[in-house]
Amino acid sequence: MVSPQIINVGVIGAGRIGKIHAEDLANRIPGVKVVTISDPDLIAAQELAARLQVGWAIGDYHEILKDRTIDAVAICSPTALHAQHIVEAAQAGNQIFCEKPIAYDLKQIDVVLAEVEKAGVKLQIGFNRRFDASFKHAHDMIWAGKIGAPHILRITSRDPHPPTPEFAKLSGGIFFDMTIHDFDMAQFLFGEIEEVYTVGNVLVDPRIGDAGDIDTAIITLKFKNGALGTIDNSRQAVYGYDQRIEAFGSAGMVQAQNNLEDSLIYSNADQVALAKPVLFFLERYRESFITEMAQFIACVRSGEQPPVNGYDARKPVVIGLAAQRSYLEGRPVKLTEIEGGIGKDRAK
């Protein structure tokens, strides 16, 4: 039985996202104790543990899974290790938070989800944008009928700086590293997608093309309810981190605009000027990371199902595979061409 007072957590991975989650768990979410931090780079684990006053830093994450005092794990390892770490944590009986995606291969995802179900543990996947206050408010308004029947969804997602060619080679590609958040957001706002059509190019950095990826894309979406949508992505917006949505329907429209560096508006005879968007995803989505982890801990404590489970997390991968095929083959692709295996029709 999990203690109603203190939830003991082990953090697997002390990289950029591991630092975010470990700090939130240690300092910003009541009733949590970070017991152990692990990373193959032991110095990185030790430095993070020292900064957060965590008593144990290790190089081998298996020591976390052997510790019977730990209630839950936060898996912040590289994507290629997510599936293995989820399965091992489930078999150890831990409640699991894992960063997106579970994997890029649907058969592997299905094996993972079967193991989680067999173990009877909870799994939440880190699609943090669902927990952004503006996007969540838009979702609630749409599903409450405030815009009427959904007609058009527009999602803009543009990074301030392109990734390194080395990152591009290992990221899984733009559809799985970047657009996967937008695929999840599209379904979060408008429901199930049935078809995608992708066009893309290398317009920012030719080295990204040399790495086998693209850096600019437009994806057209057809939803099962008849609504239409577009996602536009760029790896470089010189003015800042550009994150906007617009949902239009038969009875109105709702928009979520960029978060700006400040709220100052300067007006004179020549211009009306305001601040640029914030520059980095850590600034734009800082509160959403805290909220998603707080909700995971609440589910561990209460026994309720997580708000973004493994089956929810499978769907954006299906859409990503369809978008990738559409780009490569130059045609619309239905998700039924991609779907297969267990869990494809599972609801929350």
C-alpha cells in the first residue's frame, strides 16, 4: 500500500529533462521524496543529487528497481531505452512516469503496454502540453461545445533554433521528435484523426537533410468527425518559440497565443510594439511540467488512472508513422494503413 503521506520516487536519467522532473519532484510537489537518481554518467547523477539534496546517486538504474521502498519511477532516459525501462519497472511493481514516446515501433509499444497491463501498474507518458493552462482551457471550451461543431484546427509549432546534425540523426526525425506533440494536441482538442497528408522540405539547415531529416513541414489532418486541421512546423523561428493554436467551429473560435517575454506594449507615432515570444521550451512550458508530474503523483496516491496513459501515447506514434509515409510517398495516408496489434482502439 502506497503511503498517503510520502511518495518515494526514483529518477532514471539526469539529462536535461531528468533535471526538470527531478527538481519538480524534489522541490515543487508536496508529499514526494526523491530517493535515488541514476544515470550512466555517474558524475551527472551525483551533481544533480547534490544540488537537490538527494541522498543516493548511482550509475546503474537496476538498483532503483530493486529498492522496495520506492513507489514510483520517473523515466527520463534516451528514447531508445524507454521501452526496456518501462517493462523492467513494471515487472518490479513500480508506478511509472515516462517521457514521450514509448518507442517508434508499434509492435514494441504493444509489447510494453501488455507488460504494464499484466503487472497492474500505472503508466503516464509525458505529453506535457496537455497540461498547459491555455491549451487545457481551449480543450475544455471545445469539448463543452463553446465553439459549436468543430470545423478547422490550426496548430503552429516552431522552434527558435535548429537542432544539431548529430541530434537530428538520433532524434527519430521531425515527426517523432517535434510534431509528435502536435499530433497529440490535435487529438486532445478535436478527437480522432483518420487521415494525414504531409509536405516538407529542408529550408533551415542543409545538414539536417544530410542527416536524413527535414526541418520544415505542413501536415493536413482529416478528423473522424469531419473537421479539418493543419500543423505547420519549422526548426527555426528567429523571433522566438512560436506555439499557437486556433480552433474554429460553427458557433465561434478559440485561440491560444504565444507566451511573451513580458506584457509590456509600447506605442508611439511609428509603431505599436510588444515583446517577443519566450525563447525556449523550458520557459514556455515550465508550469505544464510541474502540473503533469503533480497529477501523476496524485494518481499514484489515489489509485486513479493517469490522464495520459500508454494507449493515449500510442496514437501520436501512429499518426507520426502515417505522416512520415505520406511525406515519403507523396500522398494522403489513412491511419488504418498503419494501425495494427493490440490497443489500437483502446480509450482512456
